Amino acid sequence: MNVIRPGTCLALLLCSAGTGTATPPSSARIGDIYELTDTKDMSSEGPDGASGSSHDEDALIERVQAIRPDGFELVFDLPQGATADERQQNWQFPARVLEPMDGPPTLLNAPQLAQRLEGWLKLAKIPRQACGHWIFTWNAFKIECEPDSVLKTIEAFDPKLPSLRKGELFVDVRASHPAPLTMHSNGSAGSIFTATLLLDPKAVQQESAEADVVVGEINKRPVTLDAALAQRSKETVSGTIEVTIDADATGNMRQLTKVTKSRTKKSDGSVETQIVTETLQHRLVSAQ
């Protein structure tokens, strides 16, 4: 299991955005600690049978620091086994965040993050001019220099879900329309909900074009977003997003699995298929 990589890491260069951040379970108490894991598996097949695959797994720890009238004060940090070097690289953690009952989250310890950022830039010998640009080491990542960027990282581990009940609409930014949740079981052990959404071709083309811009920057062959989007718009995209949510008896998510299956017919007539399976797990590891 990996810790979070420095900057904004985009596994496969195609991390789909979440729908916001969530508060802990209503039963949460001060001092409760949750382990959040995000696992992504990708397999693809292109023309002439060419295939590829990848696996990526990251983790965060979430601690309930305080329960306030306006929401939860949470601390997100690297796993306990993180080394000193990993902590130096991941300057965004620990991050103290206010998750309000309504509205976007707020970073509460931005000055501390800014101070750690300076140490990381100095240690890595990265000039300030590199902020906002992409580089490739063991993976492609963006050099983030804004403390608030940590909220996007946390969002990937902690998506805001609808109320988990039959018929509630599930929303995904890569889908053309929301889809209602179907309940498959309901008992003392919890419930399973599913939904199937259709991919939005324009959203996928936009995402792919943005990835093309990143690749161009890394390879020092820059391409504008407009040019990349014009090229990607010639492709025909179809597919589905299959969602499965495992909830406990009180309606809190234990696991969310999204299987995205896409078929892309390129402008030259060749076809590429891809299956991406993302699994988010929330596990209470210490209760007060």
C-alpha cells in the first residue's frame, strides 16, 4: 500500500473527479480513526490485440478532531507506517479540515502546510517557477504549491454520496445523467446499493484532451487544450459506469466500487476498450 505521492497525482492521468467531500458517519465520536483506501485497476486493449494494465493503491487516515455546531473538524494524515522521507515529500499532510454540515470544506491549517511546502521545494531542489507544471518521475504528477490543493486529494478518498436509500439519484461527473440507486439487500448487516450510468462522450473527450496536454508538457511537445479537444472530438465514445455501494446498518458507506467500461473508436477507425475499477474503502480502526 502506498502513501499519497507529492503534488496532485493522477493515476493513469485520468482520475475522474468526485462530487464533493463528506462528513463522517452520524455516529462518529471525537477520537474515532478511520482508514481510507483508494485502489485503481486498469486494463485496456487496443488495435492488433495490444493490451496494458496498471494497479495503484493509496491510503489516508482520518481522525475526528472535534464535533462543532457547524460540522466536523477532521485531521487527514498519512498511514502510521509512513517514513520520514515520505512525510517530507507529502507536505500536504497532516491537514486539518472543517467539513461543514452544508457547503464546501475549509482547510484550517494552511500556514503549516505553506511552511512544509517551502521545506519540500528546498529539499527537492524545485524552483518556484515549476509550480503548476507537470513532471514525470515514477509517475506523472503536478507540482502543487497551494495548500488548498490538499482538498482535491482528500476528495478522491471521501466522495460525497447521496442519502443511501432506494431511488436516490447517484451522480458522477463522467456520466451523461444521474441514475437511481437500487437496493439489493437490507438487514442488520447492512445494505447493498447499485446503479448503472451511461458515460458522457463529451466528458470523456474533455478528460482525454486534458491528459494529452499533460503528456505534451512532460514530453516537451506542448499542445493546446483547444487543439487536443478538437482531435479528441473526432472520436466516438460509449460505455457505462457500474456503481456498487456497501453500507452498514446505519446507512454509512463501507465500500464504494465503480467499474467504468469504455469503447473508443478513433478517427482512423481503430478501437480501444478500457476497464477501470476503482474501490474506495472506509474502515473504522479505532473507536472512542
